[in-house]
Amino acid sequence: MNQQSLKHYTRGGQITLHNFRMFTQITNRVALAVLVVFLFVSGGMLLATVSDYERYVFGEYVWSNVIPLFNEKAETDFIQPNGKKIKVKYTDIHDAKLIEKVNTGLIIKLLKAIIFGSIAAIITMVCISIWLKRRGQEQTENLTVRGDVLASKEMTTKIILKEGTNSDFKLGNLPLIKNGEIMHFLFHGTTRSGKSNAIKDLLDQIRKRGDRALIYDKGCNLLSEFFQPSHDILLSPQDVRTKNWGLWLECQNAASFDNLAAALIPMSSHLDPFWVNAARIIFSSTAFQMRNDPNRSIAKLLYYLLTPDLDIVQEYLKGTPASTLVSEKIEKTAICIKSTLATYIKSLKYVNDQEGELFSIRQWIKNEKNKHWLFFTSQGNTHESMKPLLTAWLDIAVNELISLPDSSGRRIWVILDELYSLQKLPYLQSFLSEAGKFGGCAVIGLQSYAQLEEVYGEKGACIISALLNTRFLFKQPDPNVARWSAFNLGEAITEEVNEGISYGANSMRDGISINKVETRKPLVSYSEIMSLAQLNAFVRLPGKYPITPVDFIPKDRQKINPGFILREDNEILIKEIDELIEKSEQSRIVLSEEELKQVYLDKKMKRTKKIEKKKKIKTNLVQGTH
């Protein structure tokens, strides 16, 4: 046997002997306590049930077995049951029927005492064993002193129902918190993790309740399962079932045109803000100028925005803030601006505002009587070109919602699954922070928090995340994203128990040492998030409720509608607009990098001269005062 094996042998033997000694030490004391209880109960019963006369007769019976051994003729004054005394030989007492009868009764009472004493002893032993076991568990269990707690779905449900804070919504058979919908939802998980299935379960209950909903549906998945043609409204310019959107019905003042331009043309980290701001100004000014034109149309608006003839545009925008941005004097700058503009407004070419009754998102929001759902959809292969328009429409909706009168009973749901697939919604943060008092309820679905950061930036994503109070966190295979999910589930501050065993050649050294150390640990580890099964999630509810694991049951849903029905467009008009767009985009390519750089430097120089001029005027004023 080598040295290492000898150490293992010795260690195993010492631990085994130590455990055996500790076990026998406790068992001996438990046995003593059980014996005391047995004697106390049995003796007490005998004292309580056996009469003085029975004890007297039993005593005489005992003497009748002892005294005749020494004197067969010995006699005693035996007391009869009636109290009279008679002279009786001890040898006659042993076989007397009275003695036999009394002894039989005593034996029965003795057996009863033994039985009850044994029952009491067993109960005592069980109780002591359970108490010692619990005591041992208490000493070795980690005790949560602060922080979050993990509990089963049944336990959390019991807490919610006991407090009476449950709403009429349930997800994964877990009651949600009453009015928690106006504090918004986050569904976060990788593809095929069950996120969309959970949102569909929520939509079933929203429909049953009769609430209104605005649904962004990339890929037309929800449209095929929830859209009711006779009841709901669709905004999807390339779908034959769409409502025709009225731009000037939607925007009726300068501010609303500015807001539309901001949503349609996002600020880019790759471009100087000047180009984006200039493009926004040209768009909003042109659309605003056209508001009173009896022959206005989106096609006409696109013509003025995209025409390469700057004279026509400048004449139309004369007297507006945009007139200087389309001047021939800064032709190269104007070309770059119009090129930026063309990139984002080309989605408008699919909007038909010359046929049928026009639809306004703002008017739909204001109409408290309708219970319709409003769908915003796009096909996967054309989504990128439709993204600016979809973003603008949704931004109009959330902006108008927070302009409604306050209402505690109103509920309008905004479902934004795959939020990252849109451009930045300028009013989303305001909507999330203020919508509660107007009855707005947001449901945001993300595959990864990193996608939110990519669109809204680090601070913007953090602000949005902070306003989503009910969180369903599904599987995440990436460790970094899984860590973010685990971080969202909080941490537990526990008193962690460290148990040590000491042993030696002398039994006096044997013993167990227990130390408690306060530690901080994530309540759910990121590896648990990574290994979650499909349709399983951890839930954080608003308020002081435990973190709860839930599982969803997949449903076989029937498609009640085609996901997409292609609409026939005016090909001639589309072709004309495409040619204008192509010219605008090519005009930027024609400019060399040095020319673009020169345009930027000229613009920067003009800005510097303006700043220096202001400083000079300020200096002259200061000197004049002295």
C-alpha cells in the first residue's frame, strides 16, 4: 500500500470511527430520555389506576410465596373487601380465588401501563429525532438574510393569492400582479426559446378581456393567427388588406411633421448630425408646405424631395427654414443632404393615399369606443426598406397615446416583439415612463439585450430596461447575455455554513466545527440560464415577490389568415420614384471623397466663423461698457 492510499485508509477509518462515536453518544442520551419517559408514564398510570386494597392484596400474595418457605403454619390477619379481618394461613392465601381475581386485574392494568408507556416512549424518541435532525439542518443550512429569494410556482402563487394582488392575467400558470401591465413586460430569450409562445398566450388573454392593442409583427406570424379582418385594422403598404394611410390626416401642425421626420430619418453614428438634421428639416418643411395643396399626395411630396432640379425645390420651399439647404449656391451640400433623405423616405413610395378612405393612427388612438387591434407588419424580404415607415407609424402611436386624458381604467397594449428590428423610436422612452397613467401597456420582446444597446445606445438601453418591471427571462446560449439575465434576477445575501471535522488518535480531539460566513451570490447562475429547456423561464414580478421558474405548454394554433397577400402597386409611379431615388443615391457616389471632405470642411469653417463673430460682438459689447 503506497503512502497516498495509506492516508486515504487512515482518513476514512478516523471519520468512520468519529461518526460512530458521535452517533452512539447521542443515541445513549436519547435512549436514557426515552427510558425516563417510559418509566414516568407507566409508573404514573399504575399509581393512578391501582387502588390501595389491590396493592394490599398483591403484597399479601407476595408474602404468601415467601413466608411459607420458613414457616408453613404461619398465619396473618387478612383484611377482606368489606373491611373485616380473618385469621388465614399464608398457604391458603396463595390459592384463594379473591387473590387470583385481584391479581388478574392488576396484570391487565400493568399491561395497559406498559403499552401506554411504550407509546409515549416511541413518540418521545420520534420527536427528539425529528428535533435533532431539524436542529442539525438549521445549523448547516445557508440562511438568506437579505436579497432575492427563489421559490416554486406554487409557493409564489400562494403568496400572491394570500395578499390578494393577483390580476386576471396568468402566464405559465403563474398569476401576474394586479395593474402590473401598466408597468410593462420584457420577454428576453434566444430564438426558439419560447418567448413568442408566451407573448401569444398573453395576446389570447388581452383579446378575451377586450382591450385594444397595437401589434408590431415582423414576418406576419401574429397576423396569421390573430388578425380578424372584420374587426381589426392592418397597416402594411404592400398587403392588399391594408388601410390607406393619410400623411396629412396624421400631421396637422409643424411639430407633428418634425416628429414624423425624426422617426423616419434616424440619427446615425456613422454620419455627421448635420446631414441627418438637414434631411429632417427638408422633409418636414416640404410636407408642411404641401398641407394646403388640394392636389397633394405622397407621390408629389417625393417628387419635390427627390427631384435633381434644385430651382424647383428652392422655389417651393421659399421662406422656409429648408430653403437655404437646397440652394444652388451650396449645390454639393444639397446633393449630399438629398442623398441622405432618399435612403429613408423611399419606403413612402408604397403608400397609396389617392384611393378610398384614408386612415389616421392618431384618430384611432383617440377613439375610445373601438376595440379593434391595429397591426403593423412587413415581409422579411422587404423589411429593411419598410423599416423607416414602420418606425414612424409606431412612434406616432406611442406619442399620441401619452397625449390622451389620464385614465386608470383604460388599457391600450403596445406589442413590440423583436424591437431591435426597428429604427430608434424617439418617443419610446417617454412612452414607457409616462404611459401608465394613460393606460398604456408595453410588451417588448428581445433576443438579446445587446441588440437594444445597438439601436438605443448603452444609456438608452439601460433606461428602457429599467422601465420594464415584469420580466420573463428564457434560455440564452451566450455566456455574456446569460450573465445579463442572471444579473437581472438579483442576488441573495446569505450566511453560508462551513462545516469541518477534526479527528485524532485521542478521542478528545474528535469534533465538528461549524462557521457561518456572509456571502453574496447570484440567485440564479448564468449557467442555469444557458441550460434552460425550451418554454422554460425565470420570472421577476414587480414588488417583493420571489423569483419564480415557470414552464409554458405549447399550443397547436391554427392560422386563420394568410400571413401576406401581395398588393398590386402603380408600377409606372413606382418606377418614376425609383428613378429619382436612384439618381439621388448615385449623386452622392459621384462626389469624390475629397469633395465630400471639402463640403464638410466648408460647413465647419462657416460654423467656426459664426462662433468667432459672436465672440467678437460680445467682446465689443464688454469693452463698450467699460
